Amino acid sequence: MKGKLLGLGAALLALATIGVVQLPAKATDTTRDCDQYAVIRCGTMTAAELRSEYETNNGSGANGYTTKQPDIRKVFSAMNISAADLDGGFKSGVVYKNGTVKVDGKVVATEARMAARNLGGTPIPGTSASKVSVSAMGDSQTALVKFNQNGKFLFAVMKPCGNPVTATPKVTPNETPPTPPTPPKTPAIDVVKYVGNDAKYKRVGVNVEFTYRIDVKNTGDVDLNNVRVTDTPDRAITLISVSPPTGKIENNTFVYTIPKLLKGETRTFVLTAKVPAYMAGKLINTVCVDTPTIPGGPDKCDKAEVDVPPKTEQPPTPETPETPEVPEELPQTGPADLALQVIGAMSLVSAGAYYVTSRRLS
């Protein structure tokens, strides 16, 4: 490659000496360079040849050169080019000494640098090559150019010498930047349970009806099919009804399957319940949702809690005072009997008085 440049300089000098002022057209190097500057001696004119020479460290003879160069892979690695990067297709292009890389006449990259031997630059450890500007080469060289799946320039390899080239990808005003790949759509779902309208805990009365609110929302990027809603309360809680009247309450469990839940859609259910008898502690009601669109299950669960006031102790019943016994009523008598009873009583009094007087006189 450098020898060709020296030859071109000598030709120009000869023309100037004989007074001919005519500059030759800039030439693109298309022939094999088996010189001391080539990373892969005698170059790689095809992608298959490039892969073969890389794998055998330039010992396959496919390009006419059979002496091994055991540092080829290290040189390519220093230019961030791996064996996997050499797979797949390449496009034919040209690398110019001003640092541009063109394919089909369009600039696909600028500020090109290459790896080369014996041209100075930044040494690549463990090799006889260095990183150097492409300005050290001839006017231009044909190259194998690699793009990614979005059409972005990755690297190039000069065909005549096998020198790997890196450069800054170029997007011209006439070109549309590659569209980034669309991220995969992700299904997702959420469920929230409240006591009443928006409470997570509430105290309720014994045998007094109250409500639960359940919100099921599609939070993903795709519609969901057959979303199964299952509400299971603590055994002390009795489910009574659901609004809207859908699904079923069986064995004190509410179950309903939403046929389709669109992206961003929310479905709300209101359950009426009660705690028939006193039960100490917090009573939990859990709701879960599951859809076959999302692997595994259940996909999401939530709960709400209630309790009832402590059981009130009744004050002891006061004892009833004893009613005194009423003596049996005397038999009813007539007026005569009553007079006789009075006279008899007076006689007893008189007799007692006489007895006392007689005792004093004696």
C-alpha cells in the first residue's frame, strides 16, 4: 500500500520534470497488498475469506499467503471486533484517507481509524500493529462494511490488506434515522379492596350490613382475557350480595370471570356483607385476580379488614327484696261474736287487776 503511494509520487515527479501538468485521477486500491503494513497479509477480498483467515490466523492460504500471523485476533479485538461480529453479511464500500466511509456512494461513517503494521500510532499490546489514522494510507481502499440490524455502521475491513477500521456512524440529512425496535408489550393487572368506599380498615356493628369495594384494573399494554375474580372473607364474615348482580356467591365466596378487560379499563364490584355474631380481633377479607394472559397465578391480591366492638358485659340483675308473710286472715264473724270477744278481753283485764290488788293486801 505505501509502496504504491511512493510509486505514484515518482510518477508525478517525472511528469513535472518533462513539463506535463496533468494529475492522474485518484485511484482506489483494489488489489492484494502482501506488504509489511497489512494486518492480514494479501488481504481478504470476500467475507468468507475474511472469516477463514481470522480463524486460522492467516494460515489457510485462501488469500495466497500461508505464513501464520498469530496476533490477528488480538488486533481485531483491540478494534472491538469479535469472531461473532464477522458472521452474517457485509456490504462492499470504500474507505477514504480523509476518514469517510462510503457505501453505494453515500457516506455511512466519518473519522475513520484503522489498525496497521509499521505505520506508527498507538501500539496494540501483544501485536506488531498499532491504531493509526487512515490518512496514512493511499487515497482510498475497497472494504467489507458491516452494519447492525438497524442499518447503523459498525466497522469495516479493507479488502487489499485486511486492516480493520472503526469510525463514527453518519446519518445524513437525506436519511431517516433507523426506527428503534418496538419494546415487547407486557400484560399487567392490579386489584384493590376497600371497606366502604375507600378505607382499608373499618369497625362495623354486629349483624349490621356494610360494603366492600373491589377495583380490578388492566395496567398493562395488552387486553386481558378471562380475568377471574375471587373474594374470600374470614369465616366470621357473611357475604350477602354483589352489585352489579354478576357472578355468584357460593360457600361464602364471590367468584366472577371478566370475559375481556381492555387496556386501561377498570371494573368495580360492591359486595354487601355483615358480621352476624361477635368475634374478637380483626377479620380479613381477601380478593385475588388471575388471567391466563399472565403466566402463573394468582396475578395480584389485596385485602381489607374489619372488626366489631368488644362484647359488652351486662350489669348483674338486682335481687328482689323478700315480701313479708301476711298472716292468714281470721275467719269473718258477725257483730255478736265481736261483742263477746270484747267482753272476754275486758274480763281478763279485770281479773288480772284483782289478782294484783289481793297480793298487795295480804
